[in-house]
Amino acid sequence: MECSERTKRRKISAKVEEHLRLLEKESMIDDLLAHDSENEYQLDDLLEHTESEDSMDTFYDACDQNCFENSSIDLEDENSSDSFYDFNISSFDDLDSENRVPGDMPGCDSDCDLHGDVCSDLEDDNDDDSHGIAEWAAEFNIPQTALSALLKILRRKGLDIPMDGRTLMSTDRSCNVANMAGGSYYHFGIENALIAELTSLGHLANVTDTLTLRINIDGLPLFRSSSLSLWPILGMIKEIPECSVFVIGVYSGVSKPANVQEYLQEFIVDMKAISQSGIVYNGVHFRVPLPDAFICDAPARAFLKCSKGHTGYYGCERCTQKGQYINGKVAYPEISAELRTDEQFGRQGYQQHQMSASPLNDLGIGLVTSFVLDYMHLVCLGAMRKLIFLWLKGPLKCRQSMKFFVVMSAYMVSIRQYLPSNFARKPRSLFEFSTWKATELRQFLLYTGPVVLLNNMNETNCHSFVCLPKQRMKLPAQN
């Protein structure tokens, strides 16, 4: 039974270490014998430990015996025994795998029948090792310096892997970064992003032959002590719910892009091309239509559509009414105003609302219906937080007593232990509502709120609160 060169090296190295330990113990026994009888108990313990190790099974079995017989070192030769035990274990690490070519493997000549199989086994093992370490480093965000230090240690242990983390992670040495719109922009490409995502999805990619994108664009601050921020263009596949968010392009600058035309130029050109030709993955042609939705917050929507912000008098994205300044804020009290249309918006028919032509007009998408309203800011961080504020500090007709807040807060804390793990956060006191996250406000609106408020609030206010989710579900139909 033949063994690979890697197995031979491991077996020989272990045998050498075993013999060195035996020599060390023999030396310790000789030293103890030279002392007086007060050290006799140490000698007995050491001899007993040595006998237990000698009674172990032999170091190598029939396969290992064959490996040693085929190796260039003869363990049974008395003339070579001394040179064998003086052999430096670290010499096994001197076999440079990067300079090794087929036919130059130690202990294996070019005429060996198993030479090709051994080489292929070693290459497969090395590829698996490198791939596994690379996935581990990416999953746990291991720094490059720490990864490089680990790779050097593993190389000294005999693994045939790169010595630098950048080589292992296949980090590009250069990238085509363009200076535009007051910052730097890099376009990953829609096709590259989709193929990478389909590869990660595996068999789930076979459920459809159409990949409809949903796009998200928003600012992302990097540091508290610096104004440097990122404006990524993110995508997601509508037809595959298990799909994760992937990056299409990234802009970096000290502020948002100064020119939306330059910022979206590469994305629009790429989107036009891929919507006409589609992509091919694993021999299957996937159709990629134009995006059906742009999911952004209010400032980003106004930036992309080149329209007035949500605080302007003509800032409403769905109707043409003029806002009214009420209590320090612009409000839109009418509920039956004329609605905006995609056709009129595309012709720049709303001069008081539109500041300039949006570059997204070139894609031919509806700039009214394709931009969905932001549920998180409008409902959770907007209406729900405002409602709790009115209960605590609002006018007397809607303000609740302090006893109400104390009882409700205690009730909220008491149900923490009964809340299932599906919820990301446990309920907190109502007195901390100003620090609640959007998920906590949504949880109170849909789940915990109707339970704790029942029989603890007057019927009118409780009914209005319970009807709020129903009114929210009717908003898209009204708009």
C-alpha cells in the first residue's frame, strides 16, 4: 500500500519527535541516578511513565512500514541511525511547494505510476486548505495583518498555502476608480454582481429565468470624526426571496455626489445593455428587465428624481397640493388632491416640484410609481413615534396620565420573557421611546401595543391606534 509524500513526511517527523523525547527521558534518568536516594521517588515516577509509553502500539502500521521502506531514509540501517536522529525536523518545511514542478517531488521519480495521483491529491488538498482559510477570514472579518501572520505559521507547519493574506484572498492589485461628482466611483457591474449572487445561491438560482432588480441608493457615513461617506448602489433579485443584497457600484466622497448625472451614468449605461441582452449563467439565459422599484429614503428619492425635498411646499411625491406651514413644519392636509403621473413627470410637467430632468428618464421607468414610499421613516419612525410623543407631552385632549405610562412600562417589561426569539429586540419602557429603534416601534405598533393598551386606554384612542395599521395598508391604493 503506497502513501503520498505528504503522509511520509508527517510519519517521519512524528517518529523523530518520539525518539527525541525518549532520548531526553533517558538523559533525565541518568541525571537522577547520579543523585542521592532522596530523589528516588522522582526516578520511580519517571520510569513508570516511560514504561507506559513503551507499552503503546508501534508507531506505524503496515501502510506506514511500506512508506518508510520506500523512503530515501533507512530506519533499520545502523550506520544511518545517528544521522537520521540528528535530522532537523524543520527541513521538511524547506520543501518549497511554489518552486516544485511535476517530477521533482522528493521520494518520487518521474516514472512512478502513482506520481500523477499523488500530485493531484496534493494540489486538491492545498486548494481546499486555501479556500477554507479564505472563507473563514472573509466570514469573521479577519484583518490582513493577522491573516498574513497566521499563514506564515501554517506554512512552517507544512501547509502549501500563500504567505500573504492578499494573495490568499485574491485581492486585486489595482482597480479602475473614476474621479467624478466631487469624489471617487467604482462600478462593479450588474452582470458580475448577478453572476456572483447566482453562484452563492446554488440550486435556488434555477427557480426562475427572469431576474428583476430592486435598487437601493443611500448615504453611509464611515466615521464620526470625518465627513467621508459612501453612496453605494445596491441591488436585490425580486424573484428569489433568499437573495442577499449585492453591490453594483460605490461612490466615496466628503459629501453626497455633486452631480447626479455623473453619479448614475455608468449604472444607466450598464442597465440599458443588460436589459437588452440579459446574462448567461451555467448555460441558462436569464432575462434582466428594468428595475421595478427604487427603495430609498426621502432625501435620496429627491436627489435621484431631481425634485424638491420633503420639507418644501411642493415636496409631496404623490399629489400636487401646496403644503401648509403648521407648528414649525410643512404639512399636506388635503386627502383628495390631484395625483402625480409618470407621464407628466417624464415630460417635466411639474415645474414647481421638479428642479431639473432626472437621468433615470433615460431608462424609461416611472419616476412616480417606481419610487416606493419609505415605510420605516414614514410609519415607524414617523407616525408611531409621534403618537407616543403626543400621549406623553401632547395637548391635554390626547395626553395620557403619568400613571398610565408607569403601568404600561411595567407591563412592557413584564412580557419580555414571553416574547419569542423571532423578534430582534425585547420590549422597553415607554419612557425610553425616544431611543427606540424602528424595529421596536414596528413591534409596538403591530404586536405588543394592542395587547398592553387593551382595557388600559380610553376606547376612542385605543380604537384609533388599532386602526392605524389598517390605514397604512390602504395608503398605496389611495396614492
